[in-house]
Amino acid sequence: AAMASRCRLAARFHHVHGTNVRLDASRTQATRVESFANGLCFSQEPLAPGQVFLVEIEEKELGWCGHLRVGLTALDPQSLEVVPEYSLPDLVNMGDTWVFAITRSHNRVVAEGEEAPARARGPPWEPFLLIERVRIPRDTLVGRSRPGRYSHILDELYQMNVLPATARRSRIGVLYAPQPDGTADMHIIINGEDMGPSARRLPTSRPLYAVVDVFASTKSVRVIPVEYGFPSLQTLCRGVIQKHIVHRLAIDGLDLPAPLKSFCKHE
């Protein structure tokens, strides 16, 4: 309950941001209105251990190279005299900041002497994502394309929860997981899949804010609140239905109430 309450408060952007960013009235949508840079944003509050700061890509802009960048910083946004133009390298060079560019693939950081195992991707109907001792409802974490005339082309991707990381409606999250030595590992989550530790030995003695850089081809993102708790009956029903259909357009032929059909298609 405490985590859920904290997440609702933190699920918006800080009023300190890059000069090209415009926030909506709720401070949950950040849009870069000019150029390709100066799109740096921060979470309103420091994150709690295991708390996900999750955003969905709402708009793309053609003509630029590069994509969304996310991470964590121990710098208080309020203390910045000037918000840097770029998260990479400008903000990172200020110290105590860990930021990665989101691409179609994302590699984990392997500890010394450790082999890099293949990431285990659970079935799309598995209700929770487990990271260390953190248990997160998977449904909210997964980005999905809207069903349409050619949506069956994406159905294999849709069922495997692997919507391309940089695509519109893709969902990207960041969190930190405390370790026995008193430090923390930073994890990036892409459409319900944990990418593994992206950075290690982060300090837990200082507050850590989420960093979201609305950079280049990513034009607009929205914060998605993550509810920590049991999945609803509606969510569990959707998982079972998706498991047994050929593709999303087949949902229209099922003898189900219209609101449930819509929910199953993620409209």
C-alpha cells in the first residue's frame, strides 16, 4: 500500500526540465517542441527501491537519428543551475548519473567473472515480472500496438511482448534494486522484459531520480502509473483469451461483451 501511494505521487515529471520540453497540465506528458535536443526530464520525486518509473512513447518525429534515453541520477533537479542539453554525455559527465540510449536491443552489464546468461522471457500471460525481490504486475509494463487492418502482421510480436523498443506505444521503465553490499543495480525494463543490470554499484545513501531524455526521433512520452498489487480478474481473463486466439482481429468474433473485447485488443 505504501509503495502504491508513493508511485501515484511520483508518476509525473519534475517542473525542472530541458528548454525544448513542454509538459501538459498534469505533468504526465512531455513533448519536445523544437530541435532534437534539450529534451531532458526528471521524475517529480526520488524513486523508492524497486519502484518503476515507466513511460510510453506517444509520438515519433522523422528525420532525426537516435532515440529515447533513460536512467537514474543522484543529482537533485532543483539544484541544477542549467538543465544540460543532453543526458549523454552532458548530464552523465556531471557525475552520479547513469543513462542509456534505448535501441532495438539492450545489453546487460556483466559482473567480473560472471557469464552472461540468456534472458528468460516469461510467457506474455505471466502476471508478474520478478526482479530481485521486486514483484511488478507485468500487464502495465507491456506496450502494444493498436489493432487495425494489418495488425495480424504484428501478432507474433504482440504475443511475445517484444514490440520494438523504439516504436510508438512502446513502454520503457527504470528502477533500482538494492544489493547486499549496500549499493544498488539499475534495471531497464522494455515492454515487460527486464534487460538485466544496466549499471551496478549505484549509491543508495542519496535519493535517486529517474531521467528521461526525449531525444531525436522520440518526440513525446507519457508517464504510466504502475500499480503494485494483484492483477485484476479482467487482466487475468485477457491473458487467457490472448493465449488462445490466432490474432487480435479474431477477438471480434468471440461471444464477449464489447468492453471486454476492447480491453483484450488494448484499444
